[in-house]
Amino acid sequence: MLTRGDGALQGVRRGHELRVLESLVKNGSRTRRELEADTKLSRTTLSVIVGNLRQYGILTEADQSSYGPGRNGRPVKVLRLNPVAGVAVGVELARSRISVSVVGFDGSPVAREHIELSAPMDLAAKVEHAAGMLRTLVGAGEVRPESLVGMGVGIASRHADPRSLADAGGDLQHDPQGVSLAPLRDAVATPLLWDNNIRLAAMAAATENGNPNGDLLYVVLSAGISCAVVVDGALLRGGNGIAGELGHISVDFSGPRCWCGHRGCLERFLNVANVLAEAEKRGQAFESIESMAAAAEAGNRTARAVVDWAAELLSRALTSACVLVDPNRVVVAGELAQFGEPLLEPVRKSLAEQQLEIGPRATIITRAPFSPTSGSDGAAIMALRHWAFAGI
Ligand SMILES: [Zn+2]
């Protein structure tokens, strides 16, 4: 679809295409006349651009009876985006999962695939595997390389340098240290951006109707703690690219030493292994967080006590974070989110107890429904925003 290449003429045409697409994303459907007004393109230029986009299957044109007859008495035709055309692809290389998503211009999913890894796999092998998944999707006709604006890649435990993202108009961003993303570029010839996978899952959680909006704190409580902050619809990366390390806020200054060098970091307490160990220390072993959550719900005293303990620690860290960031929403994800309301309610209570005179606080605290493709969905949305809307 969107014409790529170095030529100035192609650049101009791409710009025209994007103006047409942006209008359709914003308005849903448009007549040619309306598009002329929206894009300020001449009728002739618009006709060429619309013709190209229709040829690639990105736009559809149909009678819209509700518009009534046109000036010449015939029904007016309206243009719409074809949601199954697929315009951005996302890949997540998580700790123990690889997923691929293709999303349409309105952010709706076109195709999704994921695999769970039963054994550890190094990053280079994950890249190769994801490239194979992309080739399979292309082979099955679910991804049309010519219909892509770009690819986003979310990588566990890696954070992109914010300067490299600001410069990345095309393929300028450096690959993560020690690993090449070339197999992904070879599988689908489209520009590529990468960043931390949890940051990209946060982008997906912040997205409504294809566009991220609002201020969101996204926390994953799993083998470790990951956190990402979305401010006014954009990721907060920080001056050094390491913003959002909620796991290293201390909740007990005399607590055990964390690998980061400080004491009592939240992650030192709220990781899956330590939460299971805490229950064992209190006299009852559980096989998994899932079984502990079920026991807590059924009234098991040890499980309930551990959930209360976890909720108190989480409250301390999240209340501090909310004082600083003032998000509209806090979304808690990961295995420990299975503790549900008994984990979240104390956080709400702690926030409600604090009255800041500057203004009322309305922060919604929820759990994220588990989705194995949230990271790749968010990666695709990042690509969409970067190349289609220049918004990231
Ligand atoms: Zn720490």
C-alpha cells in the first residue's frame, strides 16, 4: 500500500495517502467530496490516491443509501477502510512466549498467533522463530507485505534508547545490543521499531478506537515486576530510557537487599517465587499462584494473609507512583493479578485515604484480562502510530 522508497515523488504520494487514511480513521466513512475537503487534495490527485488504495484492498467503496441520492440522482458512494487489509504488524519476544499480531488502521485485530515456550530460548533464536511465524502468515495470505506501514517489536528485558526512537523515521534505529533483528526485516520488508514488550502491552491497554489516550500506569506482577507509564497517549521513556521501574521503589527501607543495590524494593517481595515462599513460611505450600488465589477466595487463612500482605506492599508503591504521575487508570496484570479484588481494594483504599488539596483524585484501578498477544498488539499499535500518524 503506502508507497515506500527514497524518491521525493514517492514521499509526496505517501503523504497524500496518509492524509486520506487519517481522515477515514477519524471519520469512519467519507464521500470523495468530503475527502477533498478534509485532505485539501485536488479531485484528480485524490482520484489517483483512492484508486491506488482501492487496488491494494486498503479502501472499499460502496453505496451509502442513508446519504440519499447525489446531485445526479444516483446513490452517493462512500469510502471506508477495509479492516482486514492489515496495516501494521507487531511481534512480541517475551520471556516464555512469542506472539505476532496484525492490526488494521482502526487498531482492530486482523490476525494473531502465539506460542508458549516450554524451554528457555535465547533472543536470537526467538527472533528466528518469530520470523518463521511471519513467513507463515504471509504465505497464508493473512499479511500482505505491500499493505504494511511498519512493524513493531516488543522485547523482554530490553529498553530502546529514546533518542534512537525519535530519529527512527525509517530503519535508522539500532538493533538491541548483541542481537540482530535482520531475520524479521527479511521476513517482511517494512520499517521496524522495537522497544520493551511491557511498554508496548501498556500501549495496547491504553488504546481505544485505535488510538492510545489518557494517562495509564501499567503494572505486571510476574516472575519480576515490569511497569510502563503512558502519559497523554504516549509512552513515558524517561531521559535515560529507563522510566517506570516501579519494582525498584522501596517499600521497606530496612528490608532485604535487592539486586539493584537498594533495600526493600517492591520486586524483592512481589515476585511469584517469593510470594509462594511467603505462604510456605507461614505454614502452607501452594503449587502455583493460581491455586493460592483459588484457596484465598475459598477462605483459606494462610492464602488470605499472604494476599493481604502483598496488597499492603503494592499499595505503598502504587500510592507513591500515583502521587507523582496522577494516572487516570492503573492496570494490574501478570500472575499475581489473579488475586483479584482482595489485592486491588486496599490500593483503592490507600489512595482514597490521601486527600490532596490541589484537586480531587479519580483513578480507576483494574486488572488486565490476560491476553497472550497484548504485547504484539501494542507493538503493532506503536508501528501504526509512528508511521501512519507520526504520533510516537
Ligand atoms: Zn531494586
